[in-house]
Amino acid sequence: MTHLHRRSVVLMFPGTGAQHVQMAAGLYGHEPVFTDAVDSVLRCLGPEGEAVRADWLAQVPAEPMDADVRSAPLLFAVDYAMGRLVESWGVRPAAYLGHSMGEFAAAVLAGVFGLGDAVRLLWERVLMQESTPAGGMLAVAAAPDELSAYLGDGVVVGAVNAPRHTVLSGPEAALGVAERRLVEDGRTCRRLASRTPYHSPALAPLVPRTEALITGLRPARPRIPLYSAYTTRLLSEEEAAGPAFWAVQPTAPVLFWPTLDRVLRDGDRLLVEAGPSQSLAVLARGHEAVRTGRSAVVSTLPPRAMGPEADRRSVREARERLLAEGPFTAGPEGHSGRLPVDLPAS
């Protein structure tokens, strides 16, 4: 395989909509690093952490996974814990790339926010969102410029995930109208697992309160480069330290595909999705750099809930694939991306 030893590792973290019942639960109590990381997040939630854990491990949770009180803390916890697990194998990423909530988890791993501060901010945001109108997100098999006729009444383009994979977001009534019109016009679309119109103006009233909260947290410059899917480039020190940058994210569109394109133009990569559902891996495999073999993609978890053994097997296969692909080249600022000769046994 060509270009094998010129690849650097980029960890990718999925966002809202990727969560599902018992995601990665088969690793809990089996992979110590993963378990400790999840427990650290849930401890930061205080008394609510026990209820969140119980619903995560249950086959039929008391609170559904599309409710913010479960989707937000659990998706963050799994992304964060999977990042910690992959790095515990000796992987030193050249950079991080997150989608929506995934960028927040990446920011913690990069050192922009402390874990306790991040969980506090996440939970405060969840509580604030209870005052916003119900809504959701709708994935459409179309380019953004094909969808202008379906926008309006609060419905906007919330994410550009691939050339023909666009997500609309907005209040429930208006989004329902757009969905019916898309179906009538023969467009392929599906609802994402969210009751909140993320990445739309519907969340704008929360921005001032969120910005005031972040100001007190004093975010820092990233220790490892972080690509922002809101700006399509590496996060600058000024952006990282600016409360406004983080406060407006729930209202801004996620430009994942242009950002992924930038990541893959900056070098040959091994893209490792550290999170559930394989949603980002599927998108990345459609990129020319991956299709031609210059870059490659590794998923760490199954595409859906398939039981504890599937979770463990997926992690084991990812670990073995990383060992087979290494060593890797140095990334920006000297982060090696190299793996040790021997990886821990499962």
C-alpha cells in the first residue's frame, strides 16, 4: 500500500444524532481507561450522573436517547472516553476533528476546557434548552443549493456533511412542513435522533447566557491542533480563548465536509472515528483522498447497538488495525502520531 508511512493520525468525534441505546456500553467495566473516563464525566454531573448511567446501560432507558438530558451527556462521555482509550494505546494524534458536540469533546482532549468545566457548561446548556421550542434535524440526500425552496420559517441548513448530505434544522412545525414537501418531491430524507433544532437561530436566545458562563471558565489554547467544523480550519489561539466562539456554536452550521477536505489536503491521514455509529467514517470514505488510498479510515465502534461482544470486537479490531498501519509521521507542532511496538492486550 502506498503512502503508508506518511500518514498522521486525526481523531474524529461524532455529534448529535450519532447516539443510540447502549452505545459502547459493552466496554464499560471491561476497558479500564474507557470506564474511568466515563465515570469521571458522570461524577461531574453530580446526582444526575447515576440516572444518566442507569439509562445508558439499560436496554429500555427511562429517558429516551433523543432527549437532551441523555443524548448530550452520554454522547460527550462516550466521545471523550473513546478518545482517551485510543490515546492510551500509544496513539499520539496530529490533530482532532469533531462534528457538533464532537468538537466540544475534542476541545477537552486538546486542553481548551477542563473536564469539570466542560461538563458544567454542557449541563447548563441542556437545562437552558428546556425553554426553547421543540424542533429537530432532518438529513436530506441533496446539496445545500438544491434546498433553498424548503428553507424559511426558521428552517435553515444546519450541517453540510458531504456533497449530497445536508441537514436541515428548525422548529418542529416548520420542519414537518419541509419534510412533507421533500417527500412529495421525491427527495430522500430522514429525521435525526434529536428533539432540539441544533445549529439554527432557534437557540440564539441562549447565546448571551452561555457566553457569560464561558467567560468565567477561561478556555485555553489547544495543546494539540484542533480543526473547527464551524470555520473549516485549524482553531486559532484567539478563537479558542474567545467565549463568543463557543457560545454561538449551537446556532451556527456545521461545515463538516469542507473541514474534512481541508484536513485531507493538509496531509495523508489515518482518520480514526472515536465515537458511536460510524457516521463520520461513512462520510469520510466517500472522499477522494480515502477512495484513492492516500488516506484511510478506522472505526472504533459498531454502526449500531449490537451487544457487548460487538463493542469489544470492534475496539480490538481497531487496535489491531492501528498497529498494522503504524508507525505514522509527525503532525503539526511535532505531535508524532506514532504507535508503540506493542499494544495492550484486550
